[in-house]
Amino acid sequence: MIRKKICLLGAFSVGKTSLVQRLVHSIFSERYQTTVGVRIEKKTLMLDGNDVSLVIWDLQGEDEFQKLRESYLRGSSGALLVADGTRPHTVDIAILLRDRLRDVCGNVPAELLINKADLTDEWAVDPRAVAALDGADSEPIVTSAKTGAGVEGAFESLARRILGGGA
């Protein structure tokens, strides 16, 4: 079995914990769950005939009062950078966190997720504009922890990039 550590990074209340809960336990809760420090979950995916165990580090959100503890990033094979489609400033925070991730871990694969696809009527973020602004290797992935849309695919895409198989 292949085991890889990945981190979920983003601002407060973008849905990091909800994405993990949707992937690992197939549940969604409307109740806001604040992460203090880090929560660690595991999920095994079958990719191209291989069992890949993802050790998922769900890190507390970042804002002007709480800063990411860079020690949590050490040993990461990749990251999901989560932004909230209804809050444009969360994209800037995700990109800033990607830069910090690269400072600590080098050029590890990272996928940018624009979460809360179930609220697209309220969106203030255009994923195409984000792709141009971000200069990323791939288009942002649109997800909804509430409906499950795009969630498993986002984790699989990151795992494939970590394993060298592209998106």
C-alpha cells in the first residue's frame, strides 16, 4: 500500500472539514465545526489497481488572527487549497498558503478547490478568472461538500498528481 500525507489549507469557514467528512464518512453537517490545530483522517482510494492511503491533515483556517503552523506542513506530499466561491478574498488566502506550502515542502502538487458549488447563485468567484490569476498547472476544481459534487474527484486528482500520473 502506498501512503501519502496531504494537507487541506484555506481560510476559516471555506469547508475544509466538511470536505474531509464528505470524503471519509459520506456525511455533511450544517453545523459549523471549528478546527483547532489539526484533525487527521485516513482514506484509502483505489487508483489504477493500487491502494493509496491518504493521511489527510485538516488544518485550522487562516485569517488575520490565526496563522498556519508551518510545522504541520512538513512531510506533505501535496495539498488541497480550499476557497469559498461566495467569498473572493478566500482565493487570495489559498494562493498565499500555496506559496507557504512550497516554501516548506518544495514544489509539491496542489489543487485549488472552489467549494460551495451548491451556492452558485451567491458566488462572487469565477473559476476561469481564478485559473488565470493563480498561474496554476490546472483549472480549479469546483466542489460541494454539501452535495458531494467533485469531492472524491478532487482527492483522486491530487493523489494521481502525487503519484506522477497527472490529473
